[in-house]
Amino acid sequence: MAPSAVKRFATIVADSDTGMRCAAWYLKNVVPRIEPALSRWSSGRVTSLPITPVVFLQTNGARTSKPRATLLTYFTDGDDVILIASNYGRPRHPAWYHNVKSQPEVTLRARGQEGRYLVRETAGAERDRLWALATSWTPPILKYQAMAGDRTIPVMRCAPMD
């Protein structure tokens, strides 16, 4: 299946450094403010990110144990949900990564469905295979890895607990 016009446009934008900075700003500052309302209003059927599926990751803070909700893009591998801890190419891991390392039992909500998952960080050949899938699914992740410097971007596997 050929990519949609929106996805083709997003790929072109992501090929430039300015486009990557704009996309990261939009993902970090705009999407988290409007996506929760869109998701509630449409039972997960409408999104502000038409080029990729999104999931709400519900965790508890690693230090505070306070409930946290983070909007992330994802893809699946069988029944498992795969998350990439890119942090938009920043040199440190995102906060949600530390939360799931501390307390790996999480709730994921996407497309009107919700479930409990156990999260673990992948390594070795498994990580390499999933990383290759991620970069073919969304090529800008390669730029995030370059921007992250020496930090290896973690690939997290969320297995259903039910």
C-alpha cells in the first residue's frame, strides 16, 4: 500500500533539521494538550497525529509514585506493544522510561481499548530487529539517534498481562 499524502509530506519535512525541530516541538508542546480531549471525545478514533498510531502510557512516577500519563507513538509485534524511548533525540532518556524501569506494570490505552502490560527493555538481536522495524516504520527515528549522541535509544516491549 502506498503511503498517504500526509505521511509523504511528513517524511519530506522530517528530512530537514528545521522540520525535525518543528515536528519535535509540535509533538512535545501541542499534541499532549489536545490529544487527551480528542481521544475522550472520539473514543480514540480521532487523533492529531494522522501519520502514526498513538497510545496513552499510564505509569507511576519513579521518585514520586504519582500517576503519570504520557502520549507516545507505537507499533506492535504480535500481541506486544513496542515503544521507542527517543525523547526527541535529547541526550537523556525520557521520564517515562525511568518510570517503567522502576515500576514495569503499566496501563496502555489506544483506540478506545485499555489493558495492563508488563514492560521490559529489549537487548541484543531482539532490540536490533525491533529497531530496524521502527526505523522502517518511521525514518525520523534515525535522526533522533544521531541527535542523542552517545545515548542508545531504548526499545521497550510491553507484553499483555491478561
